[in-house]
Amino acid sequence: MKIWVAGHSGLVGSGLVSSINDSAHTWVGLRSQDLDLTDASKVRRFVDAESPDVVVIAAARVGGIWANKSRPYEFLKDNLELELAVLGTCLEISHPKVVFLSSSCVYPKYSPQPIREEFMLKGELEETNKSYALAKIVGHRIVEIAVSQGLDWMTVLPTNVYGVEDNFDAQTSHVLPALVQKFVQAHSQNEQTVELWGDGTPLREFIHNRDLGDALLTIATSERQKYNEINVGTGHELSVSELADAIALEVGYTGHIHWRPDMPNGTPRKLLDSTRIRELGWKSRVSLQDGLSQVVSSRK
């Protein structure tokens, strides 16, 4: 199959590209400076010219708690514009197969655990990333409309993704790369204290971007399923405090960790029920320990 990976240079897209390169399939894609994914007319010309068998939308504006909390309108606007341009264009031309990357952020803050796909919209969202979640929910609704019109479209909801291609900026990154950057910097500068937001109790599940890439390729090349949304997670979780300790150990940092319980924790727990993707024969292969070792080595 010929797969258009929208967002091929990002964390998720690069994992998918690696998986495609190891398969018999091919991929196409352009960087943002060469194709504006918020411009429907340009998206239409690209799709017409390339005629991909599958469209995988891995592009998005993403960020951690601080980024979402400080720029909520940008997260809402930018993601909506991209979704309306790419998903909308694919819907207008009735493209037969589209895979849309959503997020576990769309689930309620206090969702039953493990989280099943049907729990979406069954409770209040986490306030700190509500704008991002709402944009992704709109994308999922477009997928539902496409499915109602007979198209083979799918929404994929991954757990927290990480990898060496991640964003490590202290102000905009997600929890795992932010912790890696903090501990690497503290170790290199011989700092005796690392300050972290929250109290360390939230439970999180993490998936390596190469594992997610394998899952996306499985979904993109599979026959039509009886459902149009699918979780992708590892089934393993740990507290943010345990994650911090594991990263500190990997980095070699031996100083003090100071938690800031006055700062937001985010959702208390997010463990996905990944039964559907396992039924397709996929399973995660990169352990968190091996993944952390790769990421830390890339930052030293």
C-alpha cells in the first residue's frame, strides 16, 4: 500500500515511517514548510497528485500541561484547522481509508479503569488540556460521519507516546521528555535539587513511538473492522514519581527531588483497555526500561 503520513517528521509520524520502511509498503509526505495542512486546497492537490491508498493523520499541535494551560486557544484553533482541512478534504472526495490520530486526553478525567473506547464523552474532561481534547473529539466526529457514509475510517487513541524524536523543550514538552531533560541538565550541571510539578501520584502508561508505529501500520493495512475507534497502549502503568526515579537512575542523578503539590497533577490515572489492537495481532515490544535508556542516551 501507498500511505500518506501527514506529520511524518514528528514523534508519531517518524515511528510509523520506520515501521513502513521495514515493510513492503511505501509512504509519501511533505514537511510543513512544503505543505500547509491547514490549507484545504493544497491538501486536495497533494492527495490528487499522490493518490495514496491510506491517509494517516499524525500531525497535530501537541504539548504538556504548561503549554496546554497557557495557550488553550492555539491548541483548539490549530488542531481544528488541520482536522477540517485534511479530514474534511478526505471526506469531500470520499477517500476510502483514513486513520486519524486522537489522544487519550479525550477521555473523562475520572474515567473507569482501564479505559474502554465507549467511555468517551461519559464525563468531564481534564481542564488543563480541555481545548486539545475538544479538537480531537471533533476529529473523531468527522470520522464517525465518514463511517456512516460507508468509508473505512478509524480513530486511533494512543496512550502517552515517547521516543528519541520527542520534544524536550522545558516549557512545552510532555511529562516523560520534560523529566528526562530536567534530570540530564541537573546531572550535567551538578545541581542538588530537581523541582517537579504535582505530587508524583498520577498513574501513567507509556508507549514507545516505534511500537505505536507498528500498531498504526497494522491498523492501516488491516481489513475493515467492526468498530471505528481503537485504543493503543501497553497495559503497564507506573506513577509519575516512579517514572522520575527511573529516569534519575538512568541519568545517574543522585540529588534531591522536590515535588510541588501546589501545581497541577493532571488526570489522576489513564490506563487504556487495548483489547481491540491486541485482537489484530499487535503487541508492544519496547520495554519502558529499554525505551528510557534510548531516550536518555540521545540527550547526553
